Amino acid sequence: MTTPADRAAQRAQRTYYVSDERLHAFGQLSALERLQWVEQCSHFVRLAQAALHAPRPPHPLHRPPAP
């Protein structure tokens, strides 16, 4: 089981590549548009986290072993 400190260390080691063009495009956004973009990203992450922890129905092609 990972601890909060382990998860924080894993997050700190992540790297991302963003092209100069994308950085420039983000820089052209207004303050409101930047805040909206951040909120949309945050919403996406919350949905993804909820999906990871939600119970999943069995796959329709998976059949339990016969008794």
C-alpha cells in the first residue's frame, strides 16, 4: 500500500512535454480563459479519479467458471 508521501514523491517525478506553440497559445488566453481551462482540467481529473474507484460491472464476454 502506498502512503501519501509515496504518492507525492511519484507525482514530483512526473515530467511533461509541452511544445512552444502550445505554451504560446496558452499565454494568449485571457485570465478568465486560463481559469476556465484549469477548472476543466480539474473536473476531468476528478472524473477520472472517481472512475478508478467506482465498482466495475463484469465484462460482458467474461463467463465465470462452471461449477
